[in-house]
Amino acid sequence: MKNKGKQKQTDQRNYTLLLILLLLLSYAAVMLYKSQNEPKPAADAGSSESVTQPAAAETAPQTTPAPLQTAPLPVPDREIYLTFDDGPCENTPQVLDILDQYGAKATFFTVGAFVDRYPDYAAEIVKRGNLIACHSYTHDFQKCYASADAFMSEIDQWKRAVTQACGSVPERLCVRFPGGSTTKHAASVADAIKGRLSDADYRWFDWDAGDNDKWPKGNTAGLPAEEYYWQSYEKCMGWFKNDPDKPVVFLFHDTEIGTVHILADVLQDLQQRGYAFKMLDAHPDWN
Ligand SMILES: [Zn+2]
């Protein structure tokens, strides 16, 4: 009886141990299963996007993107004089920002009436170290070219507007004829005006090249505006390719948004071509 009882106790203990072992095994199996099937924590916790990312993206090694490789800039050995006509206007601050990004200074042939309308932009042109220059008060051919007196009176009105906006006018005034000195509108008075400008010790400049932003008539292929401006720019610069000593006065209009859109590319391209950006008061013809 005693042995039988002992045997029964042993059986019960073995049964209990087996039960515990089975429970432990079941627990281990459940834990193993869970660890293999739980979603892994995403790199950016809380974002569900990483779950839907392709496997390749998740396993790709984390690398810092290499900086964009740009060709080293040549030492400038030629000069370009960027000029912006007909402003100031809403685009002018953007033009100034782009020029600043490339360390470029330019000459702004401003219209006095727009200086009155946007005095802060006119002041900003000067504040950022650019040259403010005169492009009449009205830009109205009939008024400007009514007589040499009328032209000089437009200049005086421009000086009043710029003094009001900027505090002063440049020591020596730089003038550009609206439409250029050879425009048919000025034909009868151009020589008289040139004489008066010379008497007043003012300087005047036309241009050697431009991006045609004011003359869409040349766009016979019907290209999108910016593409046409870029082609015109490249074509002009081709004229000076083999003439490194020729200083280039380039005409843009800050009133044309397409010019603003291509400006950064233009400045980058000019740097690659070895041009230094200068203002007209540094031009060989200034003195
Ligand atoms: Zn103009």
C-alpha cells in the first residue's frame, strides 16, 4: 500500500512537471511566433509611409547625398555689363536677389514714373550696391523726343523722383535713350540731345547684346518665351566668343518675368564663360 501510494505520488509529480514543461514550451512557441510576425518599428516612428515603402528602400544603406559637382569657375578674363531697363517693378526684388546670389552688380535704367510708384524698390537697387541710371521719366516716345529741352526736362523729373526715393542721385548721371539712341522716334533730336548730355557731363549707353525679351517678333519658330530668350542670349554671346577684350553691355528688362526665370542660368553660364560682372561706371567708355 505504502509503495503504491509512493508510486502514485511520483506519477503525479511527473505529470505536473510534464504539464509545466508543456506550458513553458507553448509560451516559448507563442513568443517566437509573435517576434517573427510583429511589424518592425519604422525608422521614422509614427509614420505609416515607411511600411508601404519598397523593401529596397528600407534596406538601402543610409548615405549622405554627395554635394552636386560643379565645374570649377575659370578666373574671369572678360567683362560684361548687365543692364535692366524699364523698372522698377514687382520683379525687381527677385532680380536683385538673383544678382546677389551670384555676387553680380548691374546697372538699372529706371523710368522716373515707376520710381515714384515703387520708391522702395528703387532704394533697394542702390542699397544693394547697384547703379541706378536714367531711362527718362515717362518712357513716352512722343514726350521724350518732342525736343532736346523736353528730353532734359524728363531727366530732371527722374532726378527728383530718385532723390525722393533714394536720398540722392549718382554723382555722374548715366542715361539710356528710350528705344535706344538710334530709334526712329529720336531721329530728329538725337544729336541735339547728345550735345546736351555732354554739356551736362552725363554719360549715355546703348547696348551690344540682349535676350530679345521685348521683341517677340523674332520668335518665328514659336518657341516658349523663356526658351526663345535663352536662345537669343546664347546667340549674342556667340558673337563675342573670340573677342575676349570686347566689353559686353547686355540688355534685359526686369519688367519681363521670362528674363527673371532664366537669369540664374544666364549668370551661371556667364561665370563659366569667364565673365566678370561690372556696372557701367567701370566701362572703358565711361570717361
Ligand atoms: Zn526702355
